[in-house]
Amino acid sequence: MAEQETRIKTYKEFYPFYLSEHENKICRRLHFTGTALLFVDVIYLIIAGLWAEFWWTLPLIGYGFAWVGHYFFEKNKPATFKYPLWSLISDFKMFFQMLTGKIK
């Protein structure tokens, strides 16, 4: 019989797990870069009036950098696959914590 995985039930439990999946400095920097570029892309698409045509670039930018960090540097599977909403929220939270120096 296969061992059953325990699911995290609250966001309060999830965020420390999320940070533990992002201990590699290069992985965190790639996350930061992808999220920063995501914000730039959103602003550009809105100002340029290109939202309708190019909204699909957002997940490519946001997830592209992050997944490179996980596969090549952190060597784990992104939490996005099991906890998509909490992972998205956590990515933004980690970004702002890095931006303010709370996370190095």
C-alpha cells in the first residue's frame, strides 16, 4: 500500500513550507526576477493597450523564471503543482519580503 502524503491545511502552515522549498539563493533570485518582470509586463501591457493580445505572457514570465530555479538550482518540484493559489500568494509575499530586506 502506498504511503499517503499529508496535505497542508492552512496558509499559516504553508508559508514556512514554501520558504523551505526556496532555500537556494539563485532560486530565490530567479523568483524575484520573474515576479519583478511580471509587474513590469502588467504595467506595460496596460499602458500600451496590449492586454487583450498579450495577457498570456504573464504566466510564461512569472513561472518561467521560478521553474528554472526549482529544476536547476533547488532541485525540487514547485509547490505550484499541489498548492497553486497558496504558491502564487507566497511568491508575491516572498517578493515583497525580499524587496524590503526581510528575506535575503
